[in-house]
Amino acid sequence: MDMGLWGMPGTMGMSFVSFLIMWTLMMAAMMLSSIAPLATLYERTVTTHRGPRLTALASGYLLAWGATGVVAFAIADVFGDIAAERATLAQWVAVVCFAAAGLYQLTPLKVRCLDHCRSPLGHLMQFIGFRGSLRDIRAGIHHGLFCLGCCWALMLVMVAFGVMNMAAMVGLALVIAVEKHWRHGEKFARLVGIVAVVWAVAIVIDPSVAPGLDPDAVMNMDVNGDMDMNDDMDMNGDGG
């Protein structure tokens, strides 16, 4: 599938299973910098069965983020159709996505989750108290949920960009990494919030800056798809 640099609106015709696998892989790549500091500290506390235990930690983390793929698939499917059929509504959905993301970046809850993610030692002290055979998976899920609380609003803008938009994913990965690792990360998060609100206003003026909900993008995708199909038929001698 030729997704191009900017991806496509909707689910791009992918099945639920294919979409979920792709989404989980993308989230793993985007969140690698988020779990690396904790994993490094966690490894130092594991004296036996290191491989299986660290694998369980990573699996729990991926499970938390992979579960969001179910929601992402439903959102992409619904709003992809909206973009194709109800242009005005699609534009305002994009505006709401960016405005909500921007405003959340400025809330105390965002700051609390970000502080938690920026303090791997604090995580570790809490996880040491976990017991049982599922303690490592539980630790991974727990950390993943805090990361989700920190980043869900940023993921929301993927609706407006296209949920499999490669360029947007790279950009968000950089934003998340800077938020969590730069010493001025909290100030940077607020700046990102302000930019998101400004972007919401820009969508009102020009819907194309939200390609995942831009009806013209959907129309172009349909036209290109029909042209490719006709070309294939002509090459195979089936075009009459």
C-alpha cells in the first residue's frame, strides 16, 4: 500500500487486525524514548530471569497502548466517512480535536501525568512493591497508562492528520520525547498546547491543514484509486 508521506484519511481500507498490528508497532516506535529510562532502571533491580521479566514489562506497556488501537480504528472509520460525506462537520471535528488537545496541554492533569513520566525513579519505587507472577506486566501496564494520560490528547490530533500519517507520527514522537526528557519539558508542553489552539483556528480558515479530515483529500484518494484500477485493467487487456 502506497501511503505516501502524509498518509490518508480513514483506515485506508485496512482490516481491523492489520490496523491494530500496524498501530501497535507505530506506538512502540513512538514511545520507545518514554519507556527506555524506566526499563534501564528496572533492569538493575532484576537479578533473575532478566529476559522474561523485561519482556513482560515491555509487553504490559505495549498492551496499554495497543488497546488504544481499537478506539483509533473506530474513530478513523467513522470520521473517514464523515470527511467524505459531510465536509463542514469534518472541518469542525478537526477544529475540536486540535482545540481539545491544546487545552489539555495546559491543564494540571497533564502536568501531573507528565511529572510522573519524567520521574522514572518514582515509578521504580512504586513498582518494587508489586508482587506475584504478573508483577512485571502490571508494572508495564501501569507505566503505559500514565503515558497514555500524558499523551492521549496529542494522539487525538492524529484524527485530524490521519491516524497512520507517518510525518505526523514522527513529529508527535519528537514532541513527546522533548516533553519528557528536556529540563524545560513542562514549559514546552504548554507551548505545544498554544500552538495546537492556534492550529485549530487555522483549520477554520484552511481545512487542508488537517488532511485526515479534509474532504478534498478523500476525493483525491478515491480518484487516484479509480485511475490506478483503470490503469491495471488496461495493462491486463480488460479495459475494453
